[in-house]
Amino acid sequence: MIYLDNSATTKPDESVVRSYTKVATDFFANPSSIHIAGGEVEKLVSESRKQIASLLGIHEKEVFFTSGGTESNNMAIQGIAYAHQKRGNHIITSAIEHPSVLGTCQQLEREGFQVTYLPVNETGKISIDDLKNAMREETILVTLMHVNNEIGSIQPIEQVADVLKEWPAAHFHVDHVQGFGKVSLPYSHEGIDLMTISGHKIHGLKGTGLLLKRRGVTVKPLFYGGGQQDTLRPGTENPAGAVSLAKAMRLALEQQRNYPSVGSLNRTLRDRLKEIPNIQINSPDDAIANILNFSVLKFKPEVLIHALGEEGIMVSTKSACSSKQNEPSHVLLACGFDTNDTAAAIRVSMHMNQSKEDIDTFLTVLYEKIKNIEELMG
């Protein structure tokens, strides 16, 4: 199988699976228990937190384990909104966020919060001037994704963080799910208050993730129970998930050295796709290297995806969270693409060790399938 849907999920690294299995099997005690076995497991969780903090150059008390990106995004957005609503009720995000962000913001609107959805240009980027104009005294949160999961556009996160340093009442949350292990961020930047990272996007396991919360930032918990994780994320911790996530994050940062080679594969994809009639490249030129979105005009993407799948090649249309919904991509529409072109979009997303042979085979099979379908259509 040639797997080119890594933005949806990645294949877990064997060493990550082994670390999970080892802890789950040999260190199964509850880390909150006061007996010796519980203390050993608690130490494993603590060591994992310290390892992650060291990798990112932050304090260990800023690391909170979650079940993944959606939970972390909800914890950050709702947690800030509810904790600071007496100070203000205004939230700023963009029109091309992940469904876990847009859905949360829309729910908060129904509860009386005001949300500004910043537009993006044709390359999928917000304008810093638009952000500055949208800021007001009631703004308590700006939430933006670093890397878009459909077209790979990269937001100017550091510039946004610099702007928000001038607004001490406003918090900044970054959805770093697609960027971690590929595009670096200054995790200790004083303008960044919260950050989301997901394990299964970096060859970790589903059900693992992080919310990084800068010390001093007040976030209201979404649920209540014991006092685990400073009461922000109560409930029995997942020691095997924590250990495996720390390992996956370390491997992801090591494999980031392969980013230039993935950039070369991206250029090959772009050049070869442009040679095929009726193909339109949707990802901007300066997008992240591992994602390339394109449309095969006048084709239903489902037909091509199934045809490629029959040959063992896996690609997708848009976010896996919304790919089964029969609607055009909200990301491409926000970038100004035609509705028909948007409906024909296909996303290729590579991992950091993708081979040139995989890409060559994909391009050959794609060309053949398009040709065959066109002949059948007459």
C-alpha cells in the first residue's frame, strides 16, 4: 500500500507501539494510587512530562495530556471563554480552521459569545492588518491553526503573537496539530498562551495528545473529578499514552531533518501534475511541504479516490473529520476557489520518510486512471 493520507492519520512507529505495550502491560497500576506500584507509574507519567517539556523548551507544569487534537482545542477555546467571560466575550479565529475549532466557536456564539472569522487570501493566509482591526477591548481569545490541514497554508503565528503582546487581556491559542515535527515554532514565545499537539499525526497512537498551557493562564476545566493534572484535565491518567507520546514527539523532531527531501517530492508532484490536462493546483507555493491539494476538473474526487484505492494508493479529499459530508471544502471556498473546482479537490499528504518511488507510482497510476475514466466518459 502507498499511503498518502498522513494529514488524516499516520502509521504508528513500531518503537512507539512497543513503548505503549510495555507500559500498558507491566505498569498498569493507577498512577493516583498511593501504593508502590502506583508510585512507579506516576513517576513514568512525570518523566514523560519532563521529557516533552525539555524537547519544547518549556516548563513541565505547562504540559497537559489529553486524548488528542479535538479535546485540546475544546479545552483551550471553551476553557478561556468560560474563565474570562466577565472580562469580555469576543473571540477571533479564521474562516479555514479545523472543524473542532469552528464547531466550538459556533457553539459559543449560540451561548452569546461574539466571534470574528478572519478572511483569508487566495493562499489561505490571514492579514495581520485584519487581525489588528478586529481586536477590541472585549477580545479574550485568538485561536488559529499553524498549518492548514487541507491545503497546507502556513499562518504567520509569530507575527500574530507579537501583535497580541500588546493586548494583555487577549489569549492566543495555536492549533499546531499539522505543524509539529515539520515547521518549527518558538514554543516559549511570550505571546503564545496555549497550543494543541496530537499524537496520531506524528506516528504516535490515536487517543494521545497535549494541550500546552503557559503558566499563569487561567482556563476553566470542561469537566470535574479528581485532582489530576492540576484539576484542568481530571480523571485517571493514561500512562502508556503519555510515554508513547513523548517518544513519538522526540522521533518527530528528529525526523524533521527530512523536511527538505519532502519538499523535493512536493516540487516533483507540482511539476508533473501541471503536465496533466485539467489539473489545478490548489495549495499555495509556500505551503508546507508534505501537503499538496489539487483538483482534477470535471471529475468527482470520489471516483478517482476509489480508483486509486483499487491499486493500493490512499489519498483523500479534505479533513477526515468532514470528508464524508457531501459538501465543498470550506477552506477552498474561503480562498476564493470556484465551487465546482472545490468539489473536485484531492489532497495528497506525505510523511517525513516518504519515498520518491511512492510519488512516481502515484503519478503514473493517477495519469492512467484519469485517461481510463475519460475514455469511458467518451
